[in-house]
Amino acid sequence: MSDTKKEVRIGLIGAGWMGKAHTVAYRNAGVIFGDDLPILELVSDVNEAQVKVASKLLGYNRWTTNWVEVVTDPDVDLVDVSTPNSMHFEMIKLALENGKHVFSEKPLSLSGEESRILADLAKEKGVVNYCGFSNVMNPANQYVKELVDTGKLGKIMRIHATYDQDMLLDPEIAITWRHKKALAGTGALGDLTSHLLSVSQFILGDIEEVIGIESLVIPTRPVEVGSSEHADVETEDLATFLVRYKSGIIGDFTSSRVATGRKNYFYYEIQGTEGTVVYDLERMGEVQVYFKSDADVDNARDAGFRTVLLNPNHAGFKWFQPAAGIAIAFDDMKTLQAHELLQALSGAPYASDFEMGAKVDSVVSAVKKSIETRQWETC
Amino acid sequence: MSDTKKEVRIGLIGAGWMGKAHTVAYRNAGVIFGDDLPILELVSDVNEAQVKVASKLLGYNRWTTNWVEVVTDPDVDLVDVSTPNSMHFEMIKLALENGKHVFSEKPLSLSGEESRILADLAKEKGVVNYCGFSNVMNPANQYVKELVDTGKLGKIMRIHATYDQDMLLDPEIAITWRHKKALAGTGALGDLTSHLLSVSQFILGDIEEVIGIESLVIPTRPVEVGSSEHADVETEDLATFLVRYKSGIIGDFTSSRVATGRKNYFYYEIQGTEGTVVYDLERMGEVQVYFKSDADVDNARDAGFRTVLLNPNHAGFKWFQPAAGIAIAFDDMKTLQAHELLQALSGAPYASDFEMGAKVDSVVSAVKKSIETRQWETC
Amino acid sequence: MSDTKKEVRIGLIGAGWMGKAHTVAYRNAGVIFGDDLPILELVSDVNEAQVKVASKLLGYNRWTTNWVEVVTDPDVDLVDVSTPNSMHFEMIKLALENGKHVFSEKPLSLSGEESRILADLAKEKGVVNYCGFSNVMNPANQYVKELVDTGKLGKIMRIHATYDQDMLLDPEIAITWRHKKALAGTGALGDLTSHLLSVSQFILGDIEEVIGIESLVIPTRPVEVGSSEHADVETEDLATFLVRYKSGIIGDFTSSRVATGRKNYFYYEIQGTEGTVVYDLERMGEVQVYFKSDADVDNARDAGFRTVLLNPNHAGFKWFQPAAGIAIAFDDMKTLQAHELLQALSGAPYASDFEMGAKVDSVVSAVKKSIETRQWETC
Amino acid sequence: MSDTKKEVRIGLIGAGWMGKAHTVAYRNAGVIFGDDLPILELVSDVNEAQVKVASKLLGYNRWTTNWVEVVTDPDVDLVDVSTPNSMHFEMIKLALENGKHVFSEKPLSLSGEESRILADLAKEKGVVNYCGFSNVMNPANQYVKELVDTGKLGKIMRIHATYDQDMLLDPEIAITWRHKKALAGTGALGDLTSHLLSVSQFILGDIEEVIGIESLVIPTRPVEVGSSEHADVETEDLATFLVRYKSGIIGDFTSSRVATGRKNYFYYEIQGTEGTVVYDLERMGEVQVYFKSDADVDNARDAGFRTVLLNPNHAGFKWFQPAAGIAIAFDDMKTLQAHELLQALSGAPYASDFEMGAKVDSVVSAVKKSIETRQWETC
């Protein structure tokens, strides 16, 4: 990186778990990649006690309880939006209008339409607009993209993708903002499928149309733990939908937050005419790949899915481990992301932009609409 | 079995691979279960040379080249339909009209409507009407049905099912009847998905509505091996669809005959509120099961999917192997089927009846229709 | 096969489960391979009631309760020894001395020394001498042998092999001949490891020296089910040993009959300088293979163990199934064995001869000796 | 932690990759556990240029090229030995003699005898003596230890353990200190098996006697990359040995540095009378466990190995991830280790002491001796 590069001053909105994770990632990017450490200029949180503590612990120069100050502060270059989902749109919009670079956790907003506004506005302003899709940085997904882009899998025919967890299987878990339409927009779709869709967008490109189906397994939940009073759950527990990509690929996506036994089952299979690849995030370090060419020799006797262990030759891996088969952590994706973000401020390209964010949110919105209209909907 | 039971006289239509397999299964049922051996009375095939040889080799008393003789012969009790698909409807119908018991390979016909006619006619005639869904006899699927029926999996929420092969991936494979709409009706749907649907019907019951999408990857094929002349492929290479069951379960089904690297990938996952089960026919002898109750003890530290190896306590297994972990063959399903069929002639219950056959064919027809209308279609 | 070949007349000693399995296999070999059916001439068993029933059910021409009549009968060409282990030596020896072809279940005797006598005698007599090592006929093991023989795995460095079951884990299971030294010779070693050793002999050749260790987990057992009277178990529950092959390969073998959770865990890994292969009989239809050459391209990014599904191009498979990924049964190995045996009578080569049987028994004896002497022992 | 606790001043010997990793771990322990950050007082390395850079980058107060200064410096409380193996003994010994706490990478020395001297000296001095066995901190191994200690696996019968890599498979890789007896002591045994032995010691306790076998696959290597001049490799490429524990458990251990296809294959199976556990470090986040009690209900139909995904209820995991199935990194073990070490300085207990280190080294020495003497050797 250039020695003369201006130091980046960060304004963080949201001093909770995610804000802390981002700040740690900025630091780790410095240690691991030698990136210039950004200046931690200003942090805001509605909770004054929390923001005071976090400011000191994380090392921010100043704090405020008013997020508007962050997006308007002349000494902030990059606004980091790490708040709950329902605030994203307003915050990002004002930050962009003030000409700030923006790094926001997904989703950009609660609807495809609003996210589209943000993506267009970011382009108009010419600022860095980074959406926090961690899975895009996973060396496994980067490897799969390369397999697709280099043609090793041939013409892609189909994708099957699932993201299942059972964290909300217990009906005694109290209701939260995730269960409320006004606060979360959607349930499993926005929370889980969106991660699959970011990887889909990254690897396979635009989805043209969708049709879905959903299910609500636990229709009410206690208003708080142990309470006998229940409130309605307004967001879907699981949803499945068919997709047709602009390229003609067809596929199916499913997510469930009540998938008994599944913990972090982010799983997909992509089938091409020359090869097929399978990935399961619960076994983060391995990718299954089949090459049709293996069947063209010795009467197909030696062909089979290869269990490829991630190694330093796969993008990103070498920064964390020196040899294949050694476990990297999911948190390392956050470090790779912070590095890519910091490089983007110097003009380097990046995939997880607001355009990707808007497209993902647009698919989620179209799926929701298709469930209501019982029709195929364009994304 | 009753000593006074009248011996069953079989009339086989179709002396090819499947007819031979059925005849071997009748014999094996005798050896393994001690069933009375049926009388192999009459066999027909349009190919005179083939039927002569087969008749002798398989041990049939008489042969003919005219299948109508089989379904009208007074010395035939059970008509076994083992011909290509497009002839099934006509043959089964005439056999039923002549009051014969009928054992037919799936599908019953090329459309849900015709299969419904046969199912109703069979009920009216009160004869044994057995549809050859081998997977229903698989001890693994019987085990899964028991897990569902006994409530061990709780309320079923969802199914994901796939049957993928890559047998037709090579574009140089010549066109066959499977590629022609008039002869096969459908492609991957009727050939592969129907197997999944039989197991779905067996375990989860009726599907109410579907919507699908399909893809034709190899649109033309040589008219014969090595020919430069090509003909149009009229049936889908792969298809995916969403389902809603009458019980409220939702799900997705996919099949492909060009799924690179997949050989006999009959795979499904059924998620219930108390447990989840996963089965893969490529590992025929093992079933993955997760019980939520395992997570209720010791802070969920010992919970995980169990790899259950089929053993003599699973239905059907004990007739073939004395201990867990010893491989049974897919052909053993045909023996179990022949046994169940022969028992049915003495009044024993059986699941794979024409009603099941008609329901499976009706789902396939509804999926095809939904692809054309781009609407949800009732089955 | 020659039309003029003299029909083979079989004399079976032992009308129990194994004798029945052999007889069924002779029949199946006829159906599947078109082998001339042998004449089932004479069957003997000490239990008169049993031999009468078996003779009729299995279709033998004559029966006797005196096995000596079988080995001396002029109308018997091939003596089939299917009795408990402790009788093998005497029966085989007399059969050979009478110039009969012999097919015996393993082990040939209870010691390497006696088995050596039989192997030498068989050679001297020039008769067919076939030892029933079913695993040698497994298409998976045949495939591994080809990988080794063709050099695809390079120079073999090492083998790790295990055969574990937990059938005898329950201490309430009553004592049987398998627990008595005089009747069984050894425990897990002779019962389980011998299967591994047959495959080792088939694929890797002669073992030069061994040293072992053993454990007796359940030292006494009820004299019969439910009895409070206990008797001493005299044979080992588990044993592990190191080996050095004549070729320089080193390795380790283990078997246990009290291996909690293991059912039919016949598992081995063979590492060569160009590739490694892993096989697990509980997943009979798949072989894991790694080729170093896969790592020589594209920076080793696509290299990994291949999960090869057995298919019709692997020796023996095509006789049972038409496509990859369809389950064949372990019983199919017995059919392949019967076929090879019948072919051997016409002069075809076969691997599982008494020489192999003697070598396997000699390794078992050497391991037992090494446990006593606490020294490396030559096989 | 106590507010009044004296800050710990660290003196690091060795400014290479491992020294850097240790320093990062001290920092991370502070961030993740809130441990008081130690003072990075002094760092030494024979390479002056390197130690200057490292000192600045890592943040040490002072540097030197003479390690003796570190172990004698009055302002150093804890000596961190991160140099190549052959220097460990001398450095640790002098540090102990100067009354320092010592944290050393394994092995403590190149022989069991020397390591015994260090373990005894450390006890005599009453200082913290921590040996860097990272695998002991792995939540998976901690979980297995708990399964053993709580009796969930019953009486342990046997262990099978392997640590295989293929990093040195390529014969063109130049010779290094790892290939020289005087510098490395042993090959795969000390480099790889020692990791298995630390976990074995942690979970199963003391080994009483061993006998081994070894192989040298690549007897010479280029003196440097590309050179045609070769030098002798003096340390084994692979070794296997039998063990008998003081408790009566028997087992086998193997390691290879030329195990084609294996990358980080740290794998073990422990069989007890009530359960069996299998762990593979290449799938760091999952443990396979079988409980015999699962087979005691419903006719053993639901029993099978459970695939347990590590979750926050397993020791150590919760500090890194909030839910099951999310990947933690192998580097996180180093953080857990640094935390345990810093806690030890306040009197907290720790398992990886010099006693463990000496026992591991003593087993390695006994195996080496047994290979020479061809006798069982006491550890």
C-alpha cells in the first residue's frame, strides 16, 4: 500500500457484538496483512453506558449517542453501520448523502426497493459501498467461483442451496425483533437465505425470477422467557423457492431456522456439464468436486467426488495457515473482509458492493411477493 | 401360509431384462421366504426368437408373441406387465377387464388421468393390483416410515428430495424412447422422480399442489450411435418442483439424468419438530437420524446425527443378512417385492398398489402442467 | 466353457448355514454366469434329522451322517468342507489323500503348521484346492489390487487394517466354541483378522514377521444364556500387531469382537508413494482413492481423495448391477466365489488357494506366538 | 483476575514464526479473555536483523542476539522458548536454574532422559513449567477427556491413533534439520506422533511399554533445492508402534510425513465398553461418538455413531463462536493456551506441564530404542 495514502477515519454506528467484531477485524487486518491501521474516530450507540465502555475498550477517540452525528461528522471518512436491520436504510442513506464511504452489515434495508435506492445513490456518489457478506470471502466459495469462471465445471445447469439452523426450534424461546415483520422484514429468508444468495450472486450472477412457499411452525412465542403471555410470530420459520437465473440456470433454495439437528448447515451443490461441486459450511475446510474428465480415462474406474482440503493455494487461506487441512475460523472471513474494505478505499475492486446487496434483497422481496401472489415474480 | 392355497399361475408380458428379473424374484422368494413357487404358465414378447429362448431359460410352460393371449388366458391368474412404459395402460386395462390380478412396473401409464382410470378399475374388480415401486421395500425407507408413524420425528415440517444420475450426460449417446414424449411421457420426472414420489407417498401421504421448472441441457441427440444425423430430445433432462402436502408439509423435489458425478443419488431429508432423517441410496445400508431429545441432556454436548447401519431389526433386512453392516443388494428389494406380491394374493396388505401408482403419476402430470401454465397445479 | 466338460459331482460336509449358502451359490453361479450346474451328489452331517431335511431342501441326491463316506465316495469329485473349524484339518487331509478337489471354508486348520501340510499335500496331489476367502472376490478389493499392480499407487509404504465388530460385547452372551482354544484356536485373530490377512495376501503378498499384543475384556461367560454358572473365555477379544512384509512394507492390523459401535468394520488404508487407497466394508460400494498426480496440476488446488463408486468396469460388479452406485450384496461375493471355483475345475486360475490359506493361518499362528514370547516372530 | 496481580514480563527466545505466534496469542488472550496483557520485555534471536524487526513489529521493549541474557535478565519473569528443537534443553535448563517460569514449545529436549531432568528440575524450582501442546487445548479433545473421565465410554479397551501428513513426500524437497538426527532426534515420531502422545497422556494416562517399527522411504535429499548433490536423511519417514498403558489399555500409534494424500490427518479412535469416540483434526469441529446405551432401546434400531458438532457447551469453544457448527481455527488453540499459561502464573492448574512433556519424550525415546533392540521397551 502507498505510504502517502491518507489515513482512514472510521465512524462506527452500533457498539454491540457486530460493531466490536468489525473493530477487531480492522486491527487484525493490520496485523495479518500489514494494512495501515484506520483511525477509530467516533462511535455511536443509543445506549450511553454501553457506548462509553465500548469506546474505551475498542479504542475510539470519541463517542456519541446520536448516530446522525457520525454520518455528518467531517472527521469521519467511512461510516460503519452495525445496528439492527430496521435502521440500516435511514442510516446508510444519510451517510451516502453526506458523501461518506459506507460499510454496512446486510441487509441494506428491509425491502428490495429501498436497497435499490441505496445502491443507485452509492453509485451516484462514487463512494466505497461495501455490504458485509462474510461468506463471499470464504476461500471455499472463492475457489468454487474460480472453478465456475475458468470453465472447469462446464456450462452450469443447476444449483441446490440450503441454509438450515435449529436455533429457534424451541417454542419457549421468547419473541424478538426477528419475529416481527416491521423490524426484520422476513424470517429465515432474510436472516439465512440472504447469505446463500450473496454467494449465488458472487458465483452465478443474476436471478431473473422466483416462486416460493413458506411455513410458520411456531405461530406464537412467549413475550419474554418464561412468560405465559404469547405474541404472534410474523416472520416465516422456513421457506423454499425455485429460481431461474438470467443465464438459464435453474435451482432451488431453502432456509429454516427450525431445522431440527442442523446447526450451521450452509450447503450447496452446483452442477455443470463438466463438473459438480458440493460445499457444506459445517465442514468449512473441505470442498467436494467431481470432474467429468476423470471419467474419461481408464473406463471411469477412478472417477469420483474429490474431497479437496482448503490449502494455501486457495484465495485467502495462506494468510491464516501454512498448510492444507489446518482449520481456519469463520471469523477469519471478517478479517479478509476488513482487509478488502480497506484496500477498496485505495481503489481496489471488491465484489460485496451495494449492487450485490440490493440484488440479494430484491430476490428476498420477490420470493415474499411470490408467496403472496402464488405467481412467479421477477427480481 | 395355508397348505390348501391354490397355486398361482403367472402370465408374463415382456421377456426382456425386467421380465427376467421378476421371474428370478419369484424363485428367490420361494427359497428365502418359503413361499409356494408360482406356476410360470405363459410368457409373451413381440420378438419371437427372444420369447422362445426366455421361455426355456426362465422355465415358462408356454409362450406367445401376442400379449392379448396372456391377459385373456383362463389359466393365467396374475398378469405381470414388464414392457416399455407406453404399452402399460392398454395391457393393464385389458388384464383388469378380464379379472386378472396385475403386477405392473411403474408407471401405470403415461398420464395421471389414465393411471387414475386403472386404479379405480382395479378397485372395482377387487383384484390384487401391485405397482413395482422397489424403493418402498427398502428396509431403510420402511425404517423412516416407522420413525414418522411412531412420532419419533414429531410433526413433519419439510422434505427435500433428489434423484440424480449422469447416465445421459454424454451428448453422443443416441436417442431412445426415453427422449420421446409419445413413448416416455416425461424425462427425468417420470423416470427418476417417480421413485422419490413413491417413497414420499409411502411415508408422508398425499401431495396437494405443485409448481415446477425444468431444463433441457442436450436438445438433440444422434439418431443412432455415431450418426451425424440428430433428432430432437422431447423430454426434460432435469426438473425441480415445490410441493405442498395435504398435511401442510412443504418440500422440494429434483431429478436430473445429466447430473455430472451423480450415479444413483436417491437422496432425501425429512425434518420434523422432534427429529430429522437423511437417506442416500448410494450408501444403501445407512440412515442418518437426529433426535432432538439427545440435545435435552448434558447441555446438548452429545447430540448429533446418528449413522444408523441397517440391521436385522429393520424390516426386511433379516431375510438377507444376519448382522448389521453387511451389505444387502438393491436386487433384494425385488425379492421382498415378489414375496409381498405373492402374500397379497392370499389377502395380505401391501402399500404399492395402483392407488399409489396413480397418485405418483398424477403428481408427475401436475408438475408437467405447472411448468406449462407457470401456475401452482393441484394433483 | 467346453460343452464336453464332465459334470462336477459335489460332496458337501456340513449341512448348516454355510453349507446351505454354498449350495445356493452353486445355483446362482449357474443362473448368473451360465456355469454348468454341478451335480449335488452327497451331503453329510452328524445330525441325522438335519441332514435329511437339508438334503431334500437343497436337492442333494444322497445323504449320510458319516463325513468319511463323502471324502471316499468314488462319485464325489469335489469335497466341500463347511463344518466348524476344528474339524477342517482332518477332513481336508483325508479328502486330499483320496484325490478329491477340495473347497474349504477358512481356516484350513487351527495352526499354521497344519495348514502348511495341507497346502503342500494339495500341490502334490495336483487337485483344485480352494479356500473360501469371500473378501478376495469383492470388486472393491480386486480394484485395489489392480491399483497396486499397475503401479498407480507407486511403491507401497504401509498398510493399516482393522476388522472390528461388537457382536460379543454383551457379557451375558453365553460361551461358545469360539471362546475355547481347543475348538477355535484363536479369537478375534482367527475369526476376523484372517479376513484382513486374505486381502493383504491377495494385494500385498507375503508377510515376513510380526509382533502382537492382545486383550481379554470379558474373561468369563455364562455356560448358557441366563445361567449364573460361568466358564473361562480362552480366546482373545481383541488383538493388534505390527507386520513387516517381505517387500519392506510395514503395517499394523487390529481386530476386536468387542469394539463398541462397530458392526462390520473391515477397514484398511494402503499408502503408496503415488497414491493412497481407503476401503470400508460398511460402505461396500465405495473406495476412497488419492492420486498424487492430481496435486501436480493447478497448484494442488483440485487434489483430494476421490470417492469412487463401484461400477460395471470394476471386476465382478457387472454380473450383478448395470450401473454405478447401485448396491451389490456381500452374498454376491459367494456367487463370484462359486463361479471361480467351478471355473477352476476347468483349469482357470484362482487366487484363494490353500497356499493363501496356509499363509494366512501361519501369520495368525506367528502373532499368537509373538504375544507369548514377546518377540518378533517369523511367519 | 486479581487487580493487584503483578504484571508478567516476558522474555522470548526465538523471533521466528513460532515466537510471533506466541506473541499474538498473548495479545489475543487479553482481548478475548480480558487477561492482563503481559509486558513484552525482551526478545532474542541469533539473527540480528530479524530480531530488530521482530522486536519493533511485535512490540518488545528490548532485544538481544544472546539468549543467555534473556534467561538471566532480572526483569524477565517468564522465558518463552520458541527456537528449533536442538536448543531447547540447554535454554530451558538455564532458565529454570535462574528461577524463571518457562513456556517451551515441545519437545523439551531430544531425549526422554534429558526431558526427565527438566521436569524434575522444574518441580524442584516450583516455577510454572508449561509445554506447548496445542492439541490438548482443542475443545474436541477436552470433550473426549470428559467422556472418558465421566465413564460415559465405560472401561477403555483400546486406542488407535494416527498423525499423517504428506508434506515431505516430494523427494526434491531439500534436506533440513528435521532430517538430521543430531538436530531433530527423530523424524515423524518426534514431529507428529508427539502431538498424538500429548493427547493420549491427557486423556488416557501413562504408557508402560512400547515396541515399534519404522521406515525410511526417501533415504537421501538434495542438499539444497535444485542441487544434484544429495545428503543422507537420518530420521524416519514413518513409524508405527504398539503400546500397553499402565491401566491395561492396548493400542497402536502411527505417523508418517510421507503419507500421500494426508494433510493434517490427526486421527484417533478410543473404544470403551460403553462407548467409542472417533476424532479427525481435518474435520476439527466434529466428534463421532457411539453410546452403547443407544442400542439398549427399540431393538438397537436407532443406534449409531453420532456426529457431534462442537458447540459453546464444549470447553473453550464459547470464547470464539456463539453457536454450534461455526468453524473455530486451530490458531484459537494457541490463544486458549496463552490464556491458560497466564492463568497458571496466578496459580491456576494446567495439564501441559513439563511432566507431560517428559512423558511424551520418554515414549518417543522408548519407541526408538525398541526399533533398535527389536524388544518391548519400558517408557
